[in-house]
Amino acid sequence: MTTLPGTLTDSELHILIDLVKETHGFDFSNYSKASLKRRLSRITTLKKVGFKELKEALANNPDFFRWFLNEVTVNVTEMFRDPSFYKALKSLVVPYLSEFKNIRVWSAGCSSGEEVYSLAILLNEAKLKVEPFIYGTDINTAMIEEAQRGIYNMRKIKSYAENYKSCELPGELTDHFNVMNDVASIKKELKQNTLFSTHNLVTNDAFNEFQVISCRNVFIYFEAELQEKILGLFYKSLCPNGFLCLGSKETIRFPEYKNKFKVISQKENIYQKVW
């Protein structure tokens, strides 16, 4: 009997997870089952398909899988999201960055690029002695392509203006964009020191040494085992005394790593690698 759209059993969820891993190389086995089930059920409702049709589409239709990946991964983002975090970053981390010979920043799970460009604006305004370079990575190719363009609807930019103001940065958010009619593109001087690429936190290894890693509101979608694995990846990727930034509901709670980081901001979950 075919499952009705909008409903998936636990066994069907595991079958789909195995299928996606075997067919497309994406391993969702340690993602939060509750979150994953909600998103898959939403997909069956949107497409008006049951489990059998969903399984066949994932196995045989590459275009459907690209759409599926965009729907099943979390792409909620905005510029200067949680202004108190950026204020803490500005006061507690940025003053120490010029002590490094290089400043490489990794925004992991960057979605459509708003956080990367927020960091670029913040660091540009800091007038650091060392020019920073920011890497943005995400599992979702479509999001990376959007981030690379750096072009956003003006409605979005206007909605981010209050966040920018709350960060107590000079001028207006639109000062950092070239505005043309109903779209805004990030200015060249901010874009030139960014690089976007696909990277899978589940399966890919470290690819550089970083002074700052920001991975905010991503851990909450992973089971504890995967959280610990990715924390190990970040530890390996950070230089001595480098900074790790997690989301408001995410902390370093694993005994192996608690003593390897010191708390810079308890409220904003900013940590520094100590050994």
C-alpha cells in the first residue's frame, strides 16, 4: 500500500536515506530525524506523491534530486542575523585578528551568501592591517551559485537594514551594494576577497587553516554523533588561538573538546582554540 502524501514512516525514512547515500553520495543518516522527516513529508505534500513515487524520482531523476536537495537542506539566512553576535564579534574577536599573519575566515553552511558578505562588511569596516579572505561553503550547489552572484532583491536588503543598524556599524547597509532598480549587488571590493565552493561537512575533510570559523545554526540539525565529528573537523581546521563561532542554541558540549577551547562569549557561543 502506497503511503499518502505528507506522511512517511520511520522505515521509509531510512530507506530514502540509504537510497540518497548510495545513489548520490549524500549521507543524511546522522541528521536530526525529526527535522528530516518534516522536510521529506513537506516534499511529498508539495509534489503530491507518496513514498513509492518519491523513491523512484530520487533514484532516476537528477533534476528532481537537485530540487530535492534544495528543499531538504536548511537555507534560512539573512544579513547580520542576530546583531548581538556581530557586535560581540566586533568587540571580542576582531581586535585580535591583526595578530595573525593571515586572516582566513570560513563560513560553513553559508547558504546564499548573506553571512559571508556580512562578515566581509564587518571586517572591511575594521580596517585591519592584514587583508582578510573569506571562504563560504555549503552542501547545496544552487545556494553556492546564488552566493557567488552576490545579487539580492532590494526587498531583502531593506529587510536587513535594521539588523545592520543594530550592529552599530557606520552608514547604511546599502552603502555596501550597487543598487539598480529592484536589485542590489555586493560591491566589488567586498566580493573580491571571497570564495564560494561546495563542501560537505559530513564527508569532506579540512581544506585550509583558518583564524575564524563560523558555523551558526547548523549543528541543531545534526545528531550528537555528527556534531562531534564536525567539531573535530573545525578543531583540525583552526590555527592555534583561532576562533570558533556557533549558533545561539549550540555549544561545545563534548568532553574531548571542552578543554581544547575557552569561552570568549557564553551568550553568543564564541570560543577560542587553546591547544
